[in-house]
Amino acid sequence: MPKFPKSLILRACGAWFVQVAGKQINLGPDREAAFHRYHELMGGRPRADTQRVTADAVLGVVDAFLDWCQNHKAGRTYDWYRDYLESFARTVPQGMTTARLKPFHVQQWLDANPGWKTGKRGTVIALQRAFNWAVAWG
């Protein structure tokens, strides 16, 4: 069976739907026509995930990743990332680029939060996940 995008679903009513910007759009009952309409909709749509990251700004990467998490991850997951990444964002100078970010900056952030003794690994994972996501999404 061929795979299709997860955002494209067949409802019990026999029609294909896609969710765009929080709204479900009926693509019709015919599978081929629905896929054609889906590709038309997605093809002309700019990717919101990559538009917000500008000039390799550290804060831009963090903001874009959190926006993506809010739309694509569970609420608890988003909250977990948000808590750590907003804490990190408060310690980074406004104009810092990803090229200028060094492990020293991350260590300073960790040292400024001694109450995280058992959670430091999780904080670093959250930060790495945001930057790995930015690399993967270009």
C-alpha cells in the first residue's frame, strides 16, 4: 500500500481531508483528485517553519523551533522544551548568531541554574534538539 502524508486523512464519511492552519479542508471522496488537490494546496504554500529563522540568529532558531513544537508536538512536550529554551534565550545576547555560539555559553547557562543538578542532561538535550531541527530544516 502506498504511503501518503500524515496530514492527509480519510474520514469515516468517505471523504479525504487535510488540516491547514488549524482548519480541515474537504478534498472530496475521490482519492486521486484529493491527492492532486492536496499537492496544489501544499505546493503554493510557503513553509512557515523556515521563514522565521533569519540571519542564523540563535534567538530565531529557538523561536522557530518552539513554534514548530507548538504545532507538531504534544502540549507537555512543547512546555518542556519551552521552559528550558526560554531560560537559555534569556542568557544569550540579542544579536548573537549561531556561528558565534560556543559551548562556553551553554556551560554558563547551566552553571547559572544550580537547581537543575539532575536535569542538566535534559536541558542540553532540549537545546541540541532545537539546533539539530534547524539544521535538518535548512
